[in-house]
Amino acid sequence: MRTYNRYSDKFKRSLVQKVEDGKIGKKEAELKYGIKGHASINGWIQKYGYLSQRTMKAKTGNTEPVKSLQELEAENHRLRKDLDMEQLRNRALNVMIDIAEKQFKIPIRKKPGAKQ
């Protein structure tokens, strides 16, 4: 019958911190502390690791300060202005392509259904 070791949360967090800091490798930790199975440390990293903590903070949404209404309106105005400029640029490029196709009598745009 196989025996299973129980490790405290404090030990798991400490080990994950050492692994993430590069002080010890996963395989080295398994051998040093007698941890059976490589999936154990990987699971602890997912649960207690730095990226896991960032993901949990992002889910709660408390990491960024709330923007004021004026800041949001200013950002909205800037984004609308950028969108207008890109639409104008797109129209200009389409006109340039139309002129080039007529002047040089060559197809520039891809035909629908063309093989890639």
C-alpha cells in the first residue's frame, strides 16, 4: 500500500517561492524533500505561485484604482478621434488602390475565393 505525505500550506508556499526565485529546481526539490510525483509541485505552483496570485487579484478587480468620469470621457474622446483618423486613412488607401488599378490596369485587390 502506498503512503501519502501531507504538507502544510506554509511549506508549500515556501517551496513554491524557492522554485519561482530559482533557488531550487523542481526535480531537486522532489529529491531533497522526498516529494513523490512531479505533479505535486506543479499543482502547488498553480495554486500558490506568483501568477496564480496575480490571476486571483485580477478576478477580484481591486488591483487598479477606479478612473474618474472626466478621465473616462477624455479617453473616450481620444479613442473616437483615433477611430476617425483610421477610418479616413482606410478610405484614402482604398482610393489610392482604385486609382492604381485604373491607371496601371492591374488587379491589386485579392479576388474573393482566391487560393492562398
